[in-house]
Amino acid sequence: MQAKRSVHVERSMQAKRNVHAKTSVQAERGEKSLTLRRLIGYVLGSVRVRVRGKQPERLVNLCVCSGFPVWDIALIDNDLYFSTTLAKYKEIRPLARKAMCVPKIVKRTGIPFTIGKIRRRPVFILVSALLLIVFLWLSGSVWAISVKGNSKVSRDDILKVAYDSGLKIGARKSHLSIPSLQQAIAVAFSDVSWVYVRFQGTLAVIEVVEKVRPDVPGPGDIVAKKDGIVQSVLVLSGVPVVQPGETVKKGDLLIAGAISGGIQGARGSITAKTWYEVVTEEPLSRLERVRTGRKKEVKVLRIRGNEFLLFPLGKMFERYEIEEYPITVFGKGEAVSGVELFIRVFFEVEWKWTEVSVEEAVARAQAKGKRAIESRLPSTAKLIDFTYETSGDAESVLVRVVASTIEEIGELAPWPGDMSEGIGEGASE
């Protein structure tokens, strides 16, 4: 007997669990279908109906049995309210007589009603069409002119040449020849090397690039611009002062411009071994964002930038990350006419302190130091190698990163103006 009671109790509990699970699934399906009905009702047009009578719920039952879409049912002050599509409401009269109730529309929503309101206002349509025509005509003209890139050539002079070529306030863009306009401005100014004219709506933009005349430095000596060990010396003119293997400091003379039998500026190339140094610090613990394992998914329909949640999302996490996965429904998964369907997943995250091993911290500090040095290296420098020195305490590690390079260290130090003038007078004599 005791065994039979146990089996009976176990079967009863299992039946209750199955009923609860079935009820949850049905509730979830009901929410999904309700959201889809509202979306369809907005596209096709929906009405909010008030039902009065002795048994208004009978009309709702008849509608459901007849296959009518019905949602948002509510009972307020003995009046029953529900929503349905406009097409089905036109067929509800026979059911209302059968249920002995009086239905009445209290609210209309959806695209068909919006279009109907517009059709009933011909003056509004006419004025809108006229405004659209005027707007399109105005957008085809130039109402502002901007000049960019000019510093030597006057803006007024550029605008005058453009005016003579037809570019002026109120000019039609379709009547302007852009190549002819660009050529006219380029020919009119010798300091202009390139002209580009473009339109941004009703704004005409004239972009010019002026000729840059390089500044030729005067004669002088070549000195070191940084410390290093000389690797090679190439002299084109002047007297070399250093030899390969010598150590030089910033400002030391490398090639002198004075030679026997006259004076001329120094020219040449000096390469040297140089060093770049940086010290980086890396903590032995860091605050990281970690996923807890909880997540929520929702299907999203995107139509030309507007998003619609196909199912309710519910209460959201306090902190979360988002990932999106497209759903293949249109051929090969490509969006058709700006329509996309995808799953948006929300992952719950939290901040946690995590310990970092000394080896990992040292490696991260070394990588950080290498990136810092590489960002400072000139494009002409040739990197040889890196060396590291590590120290630290219980909270962080310090890494000293030193990079060895080969690069050009010579730079021209022009002579004073009076000396250059003396050189020119001596040469003329």
C-alpha cells in the first residue's frame, strides 16, 4: 500500500510539472503571436471596438470561433473592449446581432486611416506638392560659395574669377561647367597648382592648393642632432671632423664647411648607432569585465533603419554586452530592400579583480615599451634589437626597454647672416 501511494504521489507531481511547463510554453507563444498581430494590424489598419450588451463576452467568443484576430481584450465599467483588423470588423455585424450586442469603433490606427486623412485634405496635398516643387527647384541652384586652401591668393579674387565663369549666387548647377571653371581659376593665378570645385547641396566649395616653394637653407656646418657612436661618414663637400667608431654628443661638429683655398657649406651624411629608452609599469592585478553566463535573446526586424522587436524583451541586466547574429531567411542571407532579420543577444557581465602572473605582467610591459619606442622612431631609423631590465614590488613590475638603432644624425647648422654675405662677396670678387 505504501509503495502504491508513493507511485501515485510521484505521478501526480510529474503531471503538475508537465502542466506548468505546457502553460509556460503557451504563454510565451501567446506573447509572440500578440506582438505579430499588432504589427499586422498597424500595416493593414486596426480598430478599437467597444461592445455593450447583456453578454458582450459572447461576441468575443463568436469572433474567436470564426477565426477573427482579436487582441487587447479589457472589461471597463461593464463595457468590453477589444482590438481587431479593419477588414474583419466589416464582417462583425452578423455576429453582433447573434450575440445581441452593439459594437462601436472608438479608435482607429494604422496606415490605411492615415492615408484616408490625407486624401480628405486636397488643399494640403496641393500645397505640399507646390512646396516640394519649389524645394527641388531651389536645391538645384547655388546659394552659398566657400573657398578653402587659399593663403596667398585673395578670396575675393578667386570669387571674381568664378563669377566671370558663371559661378554666382542663384546660378543653376546644371548650367555650370566644372572643368571650365577649374581651368579658369588655375590659369588666372600662378600661385595656384590645383583647383577642385564641388557641390554640397546648395553650397559650392572651391578648394585650391597653392604652390609651395621650398626654403633652401644657407651654407653652414653639419652637427650631431643626438648622441651616438658614428658608423659611417660620407662627405660631399667640407672637411670630416669625426671618424667611424667615435662617440659624439648632440651639437658636436661632424663636417666643417671651411676648407683650404676658400669657404663653402658642408654637405654629407653621417650615420650612427643610437638608443631609445622607455620605462613601463604593469600591475599584478587588474579589473576585468567577465560574463556571468546569463543571457537574453530577442529577434529583431530592421526595416530601412527602423527596428521592431518581434517578442518582448522583459527586464534587462544592469550591465551587459551585445552580439548580433543574422538569420538566413532571404535567399543567401542578404537583406532584401533594406529588410534585415537577426538575433540580438544580451550577455550579462560583471567587473572582477583578477590576479596576473609575474611572467604575464613582464611580457605585457615589454610589449607596451616596444610599441612606445616604435611609435617614436623616425622613418629612416633601422632597428637593431631590444634589451630589457626588470624590477618591481608586490603590486607591479617595472620594465626598462632600450632599443638600438642605426640612423642619420647629421643636421645642417647654417652660418650667421653676415658670414654668408661675406662668402657671397668673396665669390663675386
